[in-house]
Amino acid sequence: MFSMESVKQKSGILLIDKRPGPTSRQVVNNVSYLLKTKKVGHIGTLDPFASGLLILTVNRATKIGAYLEALDKTYIAKLKLGEKTDTGDFTGEIIEKGEVYKKLDLDKISAVLASFVGKRNQIPPMYSALKRDGKPLYKYAREGLTLQREPREITIFSLRLLSYQDDIIEFEAKVSKGTYIRTLGEDIAQQLGSVGHLRQLRRTAIGAFQVQDALSSDDANYEHLIDMTKALSHLPHVEISEEQIVDVKNGKPQTLDSDERLLLLTHKNKAIALYEKRENRLYYCRRGLFE
């Protein structure tokens, strides 16, 4: 049984099922309060209107956030055709209306969705948390300003039609880091000869982590932490010996039998450090993860 002090120091990730309404930061603040630690971060911001999987990093696990950010994400969205809003979702003001093709059927929609699969460029929306000169774009948008944004390459791995009824398309999308589903929805609507906005958005997976395994933020506790070794299961692991531990903890380069660029070094299944291959098969410490 853990003492209060030892519980506070436990590190790992929490899977949270965010409800619509709060911001991702508000979820972090709530969990930080419940766990009595200031060291809580989150992976992949969800808009306030959206729900679903939010991965929180706790204590030392805040060091691995960047290595989880790159994981693919899966969403289920509902796209309302015929109305475009300034935010790309139902919380915004309607700025344009368009006709919806009366003979639109499942085959036509599925064909359009299939055309989006693969690599493509996407311009981030103004209503986003991306920053310009230290200020989020959505704050400029609220001031009535539209700034130039550079397109970014994204990958859409799959796009599957789930239903179509009353001018609402429900689809599932598996996408790469940095993909905005609101923008994707607008592009789909345009390809169908109309305009549109999201009525609903739910993230169901980040990498291998599933929303059905997640907790409400109000139920967050240390007992449901996933340790860093499991959190980084998508990276190749190398078990190091007792003799190597001191050198690894001191950040000394290592000769490791692997062709992978980035490795998670473990000892007795505990995460010790992330090492990166640079030259002459030598691996250098990228990030220490030990206590």
C-alpha cells in the first residue's frame, strides 16, 4: 500500500474521456487538483464542443508528451451540409448557406470520402490554438482578423462513411498529427457541391489507446495510471543490464544492437531513458525518464 507521499510521485499517463463543454486545459486543471500535483500535461487538444479521448501525462511522464503527440488519431464526426459557420462547428455564426444536392446518396458520398485518403496539404483554421507572436489564432479571429496561414502536410489514413440522414453525414476518420477535422469537414462539403460545419466530434483513439478504456476527469486517480513503458509501447524497447544503468542515467553514449533511430531503454520493465542513434551506431541520450 502506498503512502500519500509515494502516491503523489507516481508517474504515467491517464486516459480521460472528455465531455463536451470544458476546454482541454480545464480538464488538466481539474485532474491536477484531484491528483494534488502541478505536473500534468495533455496530448492533442480537443475543442470545447468536442468529446472523447484525451491523454494526460502525470509527473515524470510529462517528459514523454512529444513522443505521444505524433500518434495517429481516430475521430467520429457529424457534418451538417448546407450551412457554413465562422468556426467550422455549430458554436459559430452561420456565414454562408448552400444547396444540398437532392440526389446525394451513400455511393456518391463514399466516393468523395475515398478521394481524400492519402497525403494532402491543409490550411489550419483561424479558430485554432496555433500561435502567432505568442497569441492563439482564435483570439485574432475573435477580433475580426484573418491572418495568412501556411499549409501543412497531413495524412488521412482512412475515411469511412457511417450514415447519411437529414443532410448530416456521419463519418470516421483516422488521421495524422495536426489534422483539423473541422477543416476536413468543410472540404468534404465543398467537394459535394455545398458548404458544411461539424455538429459533433468525438475522438475515439490515439494510437492504440481507446476511449472505451478512459475515465471521466472527475474520476481521475493514481491507481489508473499507465506506466511510461506501456505508454511508449509504440517505440522499440531495449532492456539494459544492471551494469549499464549508471552510465545511462549519466547520459553516456551507448552502443546498442539495433537499426532503429529512437529507442526506449528499460530495466526490469521500467522506463529509464530515450536514446537516439546519431553516428557510428552510437546512441545518445535524448531524454532521461528515471526518478
